Amino acid sequence: MNADTPRNIRVNDFVVKFANVNGSGSSSANRLFARSILRMGVPVASRNIFPSNIQGLPTWYEVRVSEAGHIGRRGGVDLMVAMNPQTWDKDVAEIDEGGYLFYDSTKPMPASKFREDITVLGLPLTAICNARYSDPRQRQLFKNIIYVGALAELLGIEMAEVEKLIAEQFKGKDKLIPPNIEALALGRDAVRAEFGKGIDLRIHRADAVGDRIFIEGNDAAGLGCVYGGATVAAWYPITPSTSLAESFGKHSKRHRTDPVSGKARYAIVQAEDELASIGMVIGAAWNGARAFTATAGPGISLMQEFIGLAYFAEIPAVIFDVQRGGPSTGMPTRTQQSDLTICAYASHGDTKHVLLLPADPHECFEFAATSFDLADRLQTPIFVMLDLDMGMNEWLCEPLVWEEGRRYDRGKVVTAEELESGREFGRYLDIDGDGITQRTYPGTHPSRGAFFTRGTSKTRYARYSEEGADYVENMQRLLRKFETARSIVPAPVRQNADEPSPIGVIYYGSTTPAMHEAMAMIADEGHPLDMLRLRAFPFHESVSDFIAEHDFVFVVEQNRDGQLRTLLINELNVDPARLVPVLHYDGTPITARFITRAIGEHLAALKVTPLRKQAS
């Protein structure tokens, strides 16, 4: 198909994918492309798919343009920007029928490398660079900007918006602005000379972004830690959580530095390993600080013994798990939701931990701040479960909000005055019947500050004991505390179909945007769905009610073993046959097309008749 073939114009609704080589400097250019569309008032969702080496391997950057506001992956590609010969065949095969292939045509390609059902747009990018630049590094870097200029011309992106972004990107390095704008113009002029017009994928200025912000989940979570009162972070670098700790440092430097002395009012420690980092967090939290660590699945594996100590000794701690592909090293730069069970039951013995399940950067900020209140109130580790897709990609979300006058919930902390009053105090004495005991900060009272904490079996008064009755009493109390948590963690969010439906869907986290889009697609096929988004473990009592209301419930998640489904069966005593797994775990973010296809196949296998046909 050639560029003159008549087509239907698609405005503000398509997918562009860049295929590059890692380390080529393409990342900043691709982000420039995505942000320029956003500046025109059109929502975008961008996802960076990159290898775990420094340079040389293939990398992809996907930009979904959706004026309707869909920010999940759709699946399929409408315009492939193929800049990596190593992945050419795979990249060309991924283009939807009727789509476009944009490539560097400096070297001729055999006809067998193309498809007849797509439009091929070749531009001699290397030749343009060689004619203009002599320095090899300049040729490489400006080639990326040249193709941004070319794409802007092809798609109708206003060049002025791209130029503004370049000026912002190089603010303080003014001498770099003119050559980048020149490279942008080279791409624009080459398209005008080669094609004379744009293509039938178009960007038209809109007002569909509103006041939403474009931010990574890790950055939002790092800021949420500052607002949540964290003063100590101990961590060991690991993809994809490193930027969360770095974000906390960046925001703390701005908000937690004494304006007079210039001294930091926070501590960030890069430990020698993950085991040391969680130990530091527990020590700081025992002393009264709000402390956290950020890690990924391999780090959780190493932290198991210390997590058990914090659970049994009842010490507040916050752990951010930015999940990636496993087991072992697995796929360190790919996304999954594969750490649920290891976090829910972390450590040896009988343990149950609170998990928070944010769905976007807005909730990453909110749940990060909330996690410290929950840790203090429940005196236990709190896991905040992000993943690489949400953590390391920029998502369009509602502005981050902090309520003026909000106060931290430090839980049942006994003061020196209360101890002096003669009140009964036992470190593991459950006075209120909610499983949560009282505690003191170290040094509260010179003789009655009974702040001693044990990681062994003990009595209500923290005295060492291996008596079976004492152990059983303590373990049952911990279960009561877990039940208390059920009512104070974030409740699930329900979205009912427009008409009564026998089919339910349970999902959580970064699956959310793709699930919402799939819901509409499946409804169009005659199968309305009731949906329940989980936001925490332990599960709210409404989860059992939701499952009971439906003939069967799909559980959509991004791991091989159906870990969320396993938790639902274990904790709610649900008949496994009522929960139908929909599993995606190839390391890429789940797509609306995958969910629609998978649920459709299940419905066909279960012989569920669409409601429209039932009515007729």
C-alpha cells in the first residue's frame, strides 16, 4: 500500500510504537514526542519497555493517543517507528492491518521486508544527519530529534509546542536549544519534500486533559512518603524500585531541609543489601521514626526473617514492593503482579500482612502517606504493592491531594504522664479487644517505660515464655488485629453494569485502566460485567458479598499462578469453581484486547449466552 491510498482519518485515537536500541539517546526524544501531544490537550499513555543491560539491546517506547482518556494498553500498533534492524521483522509484524511503518530509508530494503497491507514511509534519516553533522555522537542524538520533527509533521503536531518543550528541557543550557530546534526543522522539511502531506493518523488540538498530571508512580509514592511523615529510608538499589527512594531524597531535600541551618531533617541510608535495609527500618521504627524501604521481589525474598520479627514483635514498618518478573532474577525490567502471596504471608511460621494495592500514581501518593498511619496504628509491617508498569512509567492521573489539617495517626502510644497515673500497661496486653496493644517510645519513662519488645514467644507483659497457652493467646490476638485491619484499610471500589449481570470481575492495581476499557468492549458484545477493584488485603467483607451475588467471577491479574485468586480462596473460603482466572504474565502490561479476548473465550467455553440474544 502506498501513501496515496485513500483512508479514513483517525483523529486523536491511535498507537505509536518506537523500536530503538538501548543507549542510543532515543528515550528523551520519544518522551518529547509524547509530551508534545499532551500539550495539545490530548491524553496519552506512554510505556517504556527496556532491557536490563546498559546499552545495545532492543528497547521499545509505546505511546497511546486517546482523546477518550483510555490510559491502559490497547494492544496492536497503528504507526511503528522502526529504528532497530535487529527487531525489524517482529516490529513490522506487530502493525495492525492498514497501519503505517516509518523507517530510515538511507539503505535500501528488499521488498520481502515489507507488508502489502500497511503504508510504508521511508525517510533517509542517516543521510540527512551525515550531510549536516560530522561528529558521530551528534549524528546519533540529532537523528532522534529529526524523526520527532518528521512525525510531528506527519501527524499534525504543532511544532511550536515541541519547540517549547525543547526550551524547557534544556533550560539553563541555552546553547543546546537552537541546534535541537534546527534538527526538528530538518525532519519537518524532509517530510514536506518527500511526501508533501501528512498521514491519516492526526492530532487535533483538544481540551481532554483538564487538570490531570503526568507522573510516575514511584515519584508520586516518594512524595507520599514525605507527606506521610517518613523521616528514614533505608534501601538497596534494585530495579524497578530505585527511583522511589531517589524520589524521596529529592522531595525531602526540598521539604525536609532546615531553612536556617541547611541541615537535613531526614536520613537516607543506602545499605549493603536488602537484609540490612529492612533491619535499619525496623530499628528506626522501634525508636519512633516513620521509616520505610523500597525494593522488588528478590529483596522481599531476602527480607523474610526480619519481616517476621517486625510482625511478631509488632513494630511499624513500611515496605514498597515495586514488582517485576520473577522468580530469581527473572525479567528485572519487565512488569508483573507476582509478589502477592510472598508478601501476604511473608516469613516463616503463621503470618499475615496488610497489603495496599494502588491503581495509579494518584493512589501511589495517597496509599504511601496512609501506609505510615496504618503501620503505626496496627504496629505491623505494611506492604504497598506497585509494579514496574505503574512505578517507572508516566501515567496521566488526577492531581495529588493533601487535606489541610490532616494529622498523623500514631496509634496507641502511652506517654510518661499516663504511666505515672498508674494505669495498667503491658506491651502485649489487649485492653480494647481489637488485637492492638499499647506501646511506648524508648526512653519514655526512666523506670516504668516498659518499651521492651520481643521477637520470641512471650506473655502479655513481654516476659519470655514458651508456655503453649501464652503462645496461642498471642497468635490469636494477632489474628484479631488482622480482622481489625479489614475495616480500616482502603475499601474496594465497585462498578456495576448498566443492567443486572450474572458475571463479575475482580481486579486490582495496574490492570485497572485496561480492565475499564475491556469492560465496555465486552458489554458491546452483549455481556455486561459487574466489576470490583480491590485496594487492600485483608479483604473487606463486601468482597465475599460480591462473589456470592454472581454466578461466577473472573479474577484478572498479571502472574502465572493466579495469586490473587489463591488469596481469595484461602481467606474467604470461596468455591474455586466460582473464580475463573484470567492470567497475563509475559512481562508486558496487560492490554484491553487481551482481557476482552480471554474473557470472551471463557464465556464461550462456559456456553454463556449474550444477554441481547437472551432477550430476543
